[in-house]
Amino acid sequence: MGLFDGLLGGVIGAEMATVVNGLIEKHGGVQGIVSDLQAKGLGGTVQSWIGTGTNQPVSADQLHQALGSDALAQLAAKIGISPQDLAGKLAQVLPQAIDTLTPHGVVPPT
């Protein structure tokens, strides 16, 4: 079980918690994925996930561009779905996952 699987499992489901955990670990932690997504043009959106207000939505296309085809293909292969389907699922669960992992609007240190 990964670092965040237990915390996220009840929020987004065990299978997607494992995927999100892998994505976060690949980026060096919550701070890493937050920084990467912000650098790829999703700054305001990601900041809404961290903050205590309403989470702004993100599209599958935005995540596909931000995360890259190779990363999505590798993660999708692990759970046996297409990269497009994975991007769609991540668009649904990633905002909630980041929100859960940044209580009180604070990104945990790496």
C-alpha cells in the first residue's frame, strides 16, 4: 500500500487511489505534482484544490497535456484502461485527492 492509499482510498476508491498515489510519488510527492501542474498552466485550478473553497474542475484534455502521453499510458496500462479513460477518471478524482491531501490549504513538504 502506498503512502497515500489509505487516506485516499475512502475518498476516491482503492483502484484510483493507487493510481493517484503512483502519480504523486512519480512527481516526488504532493508538492511535486502541485508544482508541475502549476508550471503546465493549471496554477489557478490547482490552487483551488489546495485552498479551502470550491475545487475548480479540470478537463481530461488539460490533464493529458499537463501530465503527458507517456505518463498516462504507463499508469493506464497498470490498471488495464486506455489513457483517455484514465485522463477522464483523473479529471474527476485528482481535484478531490489534492484537496484531501492539503488540509487547511497547506501543501505538505516533500
